[in-house]
Amino acid sequence: MAVRIGVYICHCGTNIAGKVDIAKVVEFAKGLENVSLVKDYKFMCSDPGQALLQKDVEDGLIDRVVVASCSPLMHENTFRKATERGGLNPYLFTMANIREQCSWVHIDSGQTTDKAKDLIAAAVRRAFLLEPLTKREVPINPRTVVIGGGIAGIQAALDLAEAGKKVVLVEREPSIGGHMSKFDKTFPTLDCSACILTPRMVSVGQHANIELMTYSEVEEVSGFVGNFNIRVRKKARYVDSELCNGCGACWEKCPGTRVPRKGNVHEKLSLGPTTPIYMPFMQAVPAIPVIDTETCLYFKDDKHACGLCAKECERGAIDYEMKDEIVEFEVGNIIIATGFQTFDPSVIKRYGYGEIENVMTALEFEIMNCASGSTGGKILKADGGVPGSIGIIHCVGSRDKHYHDYCSRVCCMYSLKYSHLIKEKTDAEVYEFYIDMRCFGKGYEEFYDRLLTEDVRFVRGKVAEVTDVPTCKAEEGKLIVKVEDTLIGNVRRIPLDMVILSTGLEGHATLREIAKKCSVSVGQDGFLIEKHPKLGPVSTATDGVFIAGACQSPKDIPDTVAQASAASSAVLSMITREKIEIESATAEVDEDKCSGCKLCNTLCPYLAVKFDEEKGVSVVNQALCKGCGTCVAGCPSGAISAKHFEDRQIFAEIEGIFSGL
Amino acid sequence: MSFEPKIVGFLCNWCSYTGADLAGTARIKYSPNLRSIRVMCSGRIEPTFILKALYEGADGVLIAGCHPGDCHYQEGNYKALRRHRMLRMILPGFGIEPERVRLEWVAASEGERFATIVDEFTEEIRSLGPLKVRDSLEMVLSEDVILNLDTAMEEGGDANEA
Amino acid sequence: MKLKAGIYWGAGCGGCDVAVLDVHEKILVVAEKMDLLFWPIALDFKYKDVEAMDDGYLDIAMFNGGIRNSENEEIAKLLRKKSKTMVALGSCAHIGGLISMANFHTKETIMSRVYLESESTDNPDSVLPLEKWNGGKEELELPRFHQMVKTLDQVVDVDYYIPGCPPVPDQIVSALSQVWEGTLPEKGSVIGAGTRTLCDECPRIKEEKTITSFKRTVEIIPDSEKCLLEQGLLCLGPVTREGCGARCINSNVPCRGCYGPLEGVHDQGAKMLSALASVLEPKEEKEIDELIGQIADPLRTFYRFSAAASILRRKKV
Amino acid sequence: MKYTYYPGCSVRATANIYQDSIDAIAPALGVELEELDDWNCCGATAYMSVRELMSFAISARNLALAEKYHRDLVTPCSACYLVLNKTNHYFNDYPEMRKKLGQALEAGGLSYSGNINVRHILDVVINDVGTEKIASLVKKKLKGLKVAPYYGCQIVRPEMGFDDPDDPKSMDILIDALGAETVKYSLKTKCCGASLMGTEEKMALKLCRELLADAERNGAHCIITLCPLCQMNLDIYQSKVNSLFKTKFKIPVIYFTQLIGLAMGVKPEKLGMKRLGVKVSGEMKRIIEGA
């Protein structure tokens, strides 16, 4: 039976009709091959507009639908649904964009009308060749893996677990807690970081629905939404977690050290024990030590003479023979929460980090402030003395063309927190060297105001250099910060005892690797790309993979927690659906045509194209395919076709564009 | 009337088509010479499509994809880039200036850039002049046309005697 | 009843006719089944013999060679008229063949190259072929040299295609047997060849491909076990129909594409280009250009046999 | 390895010991320097800020001349290195400037296509000759000699081309290759004040003092440099620094090429060692003569 195409032309008020001569376009469309009816309406997307086409479909007047209106990105779904309600396969509908890419962007109304005609002719030709596609559903495994056990991962895991869903939390380090566990106080409220974090860590450790894998890394992710296979490497701790009770006898007697034996105060900074067998910090979850084989005397010595910890352990938990273990499991969804790492300031030679004593990073200063750390929370110079003056340099590695363009969003605030802590703990003079103060969060500006009254010197200017070469008596034995004070218009040299570099945040070194495993893209800034910068901040281009926290962009704790909860609720919404519809417009191999040349095998970013050794042909895993069409263009024999974007459909569109000539 | 080029655009759904839509939302004005075809990824765009568009009457073809590193499908745009570089090599053999096929990266946020590209490209094509592959082919074929067989035989049947 | 058949050569090298002869003793089988009523290269027939036939008199006409001049085109039309089934035999009739690389030049440049400029030309008076010559008493007419090479189906309706440069003799017999056995497929089909690309019958080991350099056949002795493309040799096998028995491949030479593309592939050269570009290693423009710069004469490599059947068909003037 | 050599004015006058030491070691390093015929002033830094176009045109003339040699253009002087490179950069990146310079050159019967690679002799020594070769030529052990590598400002600003402008290491690795000891010298790229010596002498001397003091504080026996202006400033004006600031610096400031020569066992006279302002003495003398 002949194809009957219905063409609906939208006025969009005057948005289209103001520039496109609708009457002429209607006349034109009536003359097109296979078009059996043409209608125009003020607002096609309105209920009556949709009803118009729905009814024509219902009445059997047409079996293909073309709507010429706005962008398909705007209303393709709306009209697909209307088409479907009328009883036609939704893929038998197509759209001509005569608003965003036509009436809104051109001046001459004649040319705009001509363009609208061409676009409609193209859509009509395409419609003629459209094929119905079947909707496809896959079941969703209710278990979720959360990669990363910082505050983002902890929050997401707890949300899901509380909702009664099983979660596997995989953490790279020996304990969960992430960066937050290294903080003493949190801005702007100055509540104790450990006090708010520890209870959550304990809940994670004890929750019946959470399986915790610390000191573990995701090795491989395969499968697709609802049905992922995860392979995890559990690194050998050399301490049996079933037997260990965390008493600490092992590290108390351990003769080795992970820090330089003769190092200064700053070099010896640590939160937990500095021995090779250690817990990263005292509140660690799980409270089980781990042996650092790089520094452990037993492992360093071929004769394995030491073995002291094993002798000390009453429960016999030490196992030097322990090996890495590979664990595989299945999940339905993935939340990536791998967090950030801080910028390494040693690349900025001018600031002298790593070269000059008493230049330290923010994170080191953070550890020094921790009451349970190696200085007992005291702020000390490298030689153990009390600093009389401290400078804090903002934007180290951030807002800098040479390193990262972006603002790291937390440095201003933690720098203010440092000023406050320094003032609280010492009599030191404090300088903040800033470019702009960015105090945007709740209570942040108030905190800044408060600091302004705490006798902190704010110097607006980017620091040129930090040096220990004096030019006068007053500078001898000091660090000299050279800075242009832009508010007084002078270059200043300020001698100080200590300098803190407020280093920016960057995506973790392993982020690209994990992103690749999960088929998620990393942006030019080094962070994961979300599905939509505004409307899809926790989902990604890969269904079933969600992101939370600083792996997406630099974030403070409240934003991280919020995003983590958003990610977990997105996962819950997936789980509750039980099934998910997946892309219908996929690529497909005609096995009768495929010669097994394997050219397409490397092309798929989702690894959906695989070679079937038995049949000797390549096959596209329909559940994995996202319909990009790269393999189709790469298939030399034309054996792969792209449903809904077939060669002949695109050819027809091209012909349509020129059919009016 | 001055020559109004007709340009076919192949735009990837996620960056370039969205960027083109943004130019619309922002009401940025640009030349009306482009007719876009939406594909999911610039990796889908085959040289065949471009040749087809040129054959059908396009004076120029614009391929637009996500910026390197930003592809929604990770690496489709690199394939588009390589295909484009190779296509450029063979176009002169068909008597077509490689400049008539342009590849650009347009991000979803680059509405203004999209408009500028279309304007610039339109002007470049305008200065190159009309292409008219099909017309030129038809003209050549008409020079070669053989008279209708029956009439030919009636008129010159004897000439075939060998 | 015996079938009535005709074989004709258009613009070609005669290789296809030789391939018909190369069926050796099977020619007897052919002779048993068919009467050859027209085969100018082998037997003395005249055009007027064909003209004298009733329309549709021949059961099958096999036309090899491309359409280069008015004579080729006239006889193609004549044979079409006189035959029930029209078969394009060999690459030239099928997709233009090697001779259609001439389409990358104009008629004028070809004429001046051949009759004026070539190193072996001795033509002091710069005489060019004339279409008409008036000798006083009678006027002589020569076929007109056309502007471009065309495939057979660009001038007449073609029922079947037997590809190859030349077609494998056995495949010719098997195609013909389909005629007398009445097992011909749908009109427009390619017969005497496979339905997949050459990689299917290529015995080499194929792996996933990432191309980092291109080599010419003179530069390396390829590993005879491994895929030639993976070794950097530009093999058109992936984009070429099987059926030849991988003749070149088995001689350690890459496929040049004479069997043409599979159905649904609109342009063999562009498709090869697309597939090949997909698996190149570099991502930076400069590196890409460096790599593809290693391909010797890409245009004529990709379109060695299929220029006339390509989308653009010829160099635009 | 053959290069076109652009000496610049300094090494033919105030810094002729630089030229002598280059001449003394180049053959052994396998470096052949063919002097650019009819070269003129590089355009110099000061002139550039007064009459930019004129200055670029003067500089571009050298590049145009050098193009005929089809080789890299090598200069020992940091100021020449900076100005010639800057001219190249402006010529290649600013069409307007290219046009104007093209016209200027044309008026003088010259043309330039922008393809000359301007290099510093340190770059050639480190990256073309290589430290391996240099180490193999060492005849006199300089063990115990503490050397402060001083790069100065012009070679690193705005960029160096062949090394990290923030923390250049080329001379550091050279010192190691010669068997001497590199002292930590955090002021290695700080300005020596040369261009101020004529106008703001006190400021310039103050800058010199800082450089000398830091070298002394870090235990340096000598400073090596790669720039004729820096060398002159720190060497000739050392006594003036001493009298103004009541200091007692006695730090020889030599060219890196001289240090190579010493290690290769070239006679000190041939290297111009006798013509230094601050003579070699004390520990350095002991090491050099004793070895």
C-alpha cells in the first residue's frame, strides 16, 4: 500500500509565522510526493495541536508523520508520543526544524521561507523511508556499586542502603573517609570534621546492606545499564581482617618508619601511626591496619628477619603471604565518586614548594591542625618553633592559564578557616594573598566578614614569588613573599615564617582510567562530563552510570553531599522502575553480509561491537549500543546499518533538500 | 541576483546541532544558506554522504562535531576528522576544491561561533562560485547523447555495414 | 532447446573474452547448451546480422568493456533490444573498470596526451582523430570518442552483472549455468560472485586493526599469514565483493577492488576511505596528514575500478 | 655539526674572552661555526622600546641574510638570542608586521620567509653536542669545584625555547658532566641589573650584590654565565659593589664555555682566564691548577 504522509506546520505564534510564509509552505508541501494531507496550526505542541495529528493517525488518514516546528531537541518526544497515542510506531515520525535553525536566525523572509520548504521536503523524503522500531527493555539489577568512599560515596551508599537496597562500596585507600577525614574543622561553621564524619563512616561499616571493600580498586567494568559486571582487585593488606581487632599492638612495636627518620616536623606530618604497619588515622573504617611493603623491614629484607608485628599480634592476624584477591559481582547501576586530588605546587618553581622549608600545602597544614595528628594540632614551623607570621597564598594552580583555568571553589573559604585557626592557636600575624574573595555559599560571606575583624591582613594581588634569599636584615632567616599589592599599587616584600599554598582541586590521577572503564567522558578541565550541565548534573552519557562529588567539578562538602544524594535518588528511581527502556535506534549487523574483516571491532566506544568467533561475523550487542553510528560509517561492506539513520534515509534527506531546485 | 550558495550541513546531535539551536534561541542572525541534517554523532558521517550532497547540488558541505575530547560518544569526532582529512585528498581528482568541504568543532554552548562559521563559510563558498556537479555532468552527457536507436537505424542503418 | 547467445566487447582489453575461452573444456558444455550467434572477437559476425534479428531474439547478451565511444553505446543499445537478458560481464561493464580512471581527465587532455604529448608520439602535423572524413566520393564516419566512460547500466537496462577483471572463468560458467537451469536470481543481481566481501574468502588471520603506517607492495614482503591491511598495505578486500577466490591475496598481493562493492554500498572508493580512516591511529591533524600522505595516489587507489560507478562519476570541469 | 654564527657586538668587544673560549673548545666539540657575512646589530633591547619597527627591521636583516645558509643561526649572546627570536615571532605571527618588515627588507634587496631557527650556543652544546660527549672530553677533574649556574634574565623571558624558563637546568647538568658540583642557586634567573648600570647605578649594584651574596652564601667558588652582559656586570663591577656595600666578594664570574675549556685541559690563557676582572684564587685556583 502506498505511503501516506501527513505534514503539520506549526506557526509557533509568530515565532515561525512571522518570518515564514506559512500559506506558501503549505501549498509547497501539498505538492510533495506521498504527502496525503497538510495542516497548519498555531501551536502544534499544545494539546489541540497534538490532538490534530493524533486524530489523523487514529482515523487512518496517514501512516507517517512530519511536524515542521521547533527543534527536535525540544519536542521530538512530545510528537513521538502523540504519534504513538494515535496508534502508530513513534519512529514513523520525523521533524523539520523551521524555528531554531530557520525563522529565528535569518532576516530575509523570502529566503527563510525557501529554507523552510527545503527542510520540509527533506523531512518528507526521510519520512517515506522510516521504519518502525521496537522499544526495548532490560531488567535492572537492584544492587549498586559506589566507587570511592569519601563523603560523596559514603552519603550515596548510606542513602541507598537505608532505602533497603544493596550497595557495594569500593575504596582505593585502606579506610573510607576520603579527604574529609583529614580535616580538623569545616568552614564556615567550624564544626569538627571528625565529629560529623565518623558516625557516618561507622554506619557504613556496620550497615547490613553495604558491602565494604577498602584497599580495593575497580579493575574492569563490563555490561550495560541494569546489568553491569564489576571486577575488583582487593589489594593484600597482610592483615587478616577477620582476625584483627584493631588493638594497635602491631604498630606500637614496629621498628620501621614511613617518614624520614631525621625529617623535620613538616616532613613527619601524619594523622595515624608513622610505622610501616599502620592505620591511616585512628577513626579508620575498617579499623584494620595495613602493611606498607615499600618501607616494611620484613619485606625489604630478603631474609625476612623482622616479623615483629606477627610476634606481637595475639590473634595471629598478620599474614605476610597474603595475595591480592580478585572479586567479581553484578550490579545494576554505578555511582562514580572518586573525588579529587590537590594540585601539586612543586611545578610552580617560584613558590619554592619542595625546595624551601616552611612552604607547605593546604592539605599538609590541614593535617598539622588535626588534634589527633603528629603535632597534636599545634601549628609549628619545620624546626618545631612557633611561627610568628604566616602567609596564605590563594589560587595556587587555579584560575591560572598555565595550570587550571577554573576556580577551585573551596580555597578562599578554607584559607579563611586557616586564618581563624591560626589566630585561635597562635599569636602569629596572618596574611591572605588573594585575587578575588569568592565566598558564595550559605554563611560564607558572613564568615569572611568575621575574619575581617580578626586582625588578618588581606593583600589583594597574585604572589610573584616566595624566596628565602634576603635583601636586607629584616628578611634574614625568613621566607619573603613578593607580591604586587594592587590596592595600594606597590610591589611589596613581606618577610614571613611560614607560607601556606592554597592549592586547587583537580580530578584524581586515576579518573581517566576509571572513566574509560565506565564509558564516561572526561572534559578538558580534567573532570567527568555530566549528561547536561544544568539539567543532568548527576547522570552521564552512559545509562546507569552516575557521578557525585568532586569527580565532576570542585565542590565543597554541602554541595558534594547534595549531589551524592541526588545520584543515589537517581539510582533509586532506576531500581524502582525495575526495567529500563534502552536506545531503539541502534546499529545492527546483517550477518549474511558481514565478512568478518574485524575493521569495526575497535570503533565502538562502548565495546558493543564484538567478533563472534563461532559465526565468524561481528555482532552488535544491542543493549550496549548507543546508536552513534561510528561503526556503520566504518563498515566497508555496508553490513552494519544504523536504525533510524540508515544510509538511504540520509540520502533521501539530501535529495529532499535539492528537490525544489 | 547574486549567487546564493546552497550548503548542506551534517551536524552531530549533542554538540553542534544543540549549538545551532542555541544560535536560534539567542536570535543570532546568520546566512540562510545552510540546510542541516542531524546525525547522532559526527562519527556517523560518511564521505559518501558528502559526495552525495555535492552531487545533488550542494555548493559546499559543512561537517560539525563536538570539540576533540568532548565527544558525547568519546571518540566519534576523531573518526570524522580523519575521514575529512582523507576526503580532502581525493576531492581535487573530482574537480572539486577541498575548501568546499569544511569540518568544524562546535560545542553546545557555541551558538555565536556556529553563526560565525556559517557566515564565513557561506562567503567562502560564494567566492568560490557555484559548483553544480550534476548540471555539469548532465551537460557532458548530453554532448555524448546517442540518437534514439530506432531513428538512428532508420537514418544511418547502412553505415553500419562493416 | 538451445539458448541463443551473443558476446560483445565494448571499451575493454579483451581480457573478459579470453576469460570466456579460459573455461577450457567446459566450453563444450557451454556449446551444448548455447548457440553463439554473435561474438566478433572470435567469430565472423557483422552488426547487420544482429540488426536483422527480431527484437528479443537472443536469449542472452553478454557485454564486456565499458562505454567509451558512440559505437560502444550504439551496440549496447542494439543488443539490449535484441536480447531477453542483458548481462554486464567484467569490471568495465559492471562498474567502469580500470579504463574509467580516464574520467579523472577530460576528453581534451586525453586526446592531446595520446596524440600529441606522449613520449612515443610522432605526430608532426598534430593530426587528431576526426569523426567524419569526406573523401570526395564518400563520407566516412568514425565513432565519437565520448567525454567520459560509462558503465553498461548507465546506457541500457542491465539484468545481471558478472564482476571481475577479468571474471574468474569458473564463475562465468556457473553464472551461465544459472541461465540454462533457469535459476537466475532477482533482476539486477550480481551473479557469479559471493554475497560478502573478499575478507570472507581471504584465508589470512584477521585481527583488530589500528593502522600506523602505509606501505607499498614494493617496499615489503608481506607476512603471508596475516591480514595485508594490518601490515599497512592498502588492500581493498574489505570493500570488495568476494568470488574471485582471493586470487591476488593468495599471491601475497593486496586486493585492488575489481569485483566492486556489495549491494547497498553507493561508492566503493568513499566507503573504503571511510572504513580506512576509522582505523588510523593518529588523532591530531598534523599526524593524520603525515600518515595519509604515505598513501600513493589515493584517488586512483580507492577508485581503481569503480570511478565510472562512483557518485561523482568524473572530474568536474 | 655546522651552524651559521651570529656573534653580536659584545663578544667582539667587551666580551672577547667569551669568543676566545668558544673558539678554543668548538673544534673539539665538533661544532663548526660559520660567521654570518655582513651581519649587523641585532636591534638590541633598548632600541626596541624606542623605535620598534626600525629595531625589528634591523634585526630582520640578519635573519634574511642567514636564510641563504639554510642552517640554524647560533648566537652566544642572550640579548641577541632574545631580540632575534622576538623578531622571528613578530614576523611570523603578526601579518601586519610581516608586511612592513617585508617591505623594509625589499627596499634593501632582501627577503625573508620566516624559517630561520635562532638558537643559543648553550642549546647547541647541551642538546646537539650532548653531555655524554662533553663528559668524554674531560681531561681535568674539577672535583670539589662548587659552581653557581647563573642564567640571567634575557634567555628565559618570555620563554626559553630549550629549557624550563622558571627553573632552567641546562648549565646544571653541564656542571655535573664536567665533574664539578652545582650549588643551589635560587636566583639563577634574576636580573643582574646590567641595563640599569648606566642610568641607575646604585640599583644595578644592589642587584649584583644580591646575586653575589646568594652565590657566596651557598658556598660557590665561582659563577658561570652564558651572557656577555651578565658576565661583565658581575665581574667588572664586583669591586664597585664591594666598596659601596662594604662587602668582600672575590667570586670569579666566568663563561660556561670557559669552564668546559678548563675541564678539557685547555690552557687558561687561551680561554681568556687571565683577562677576568676578578682573578681565580683560593680554592678554585687550587682545584684548577692541582688537577
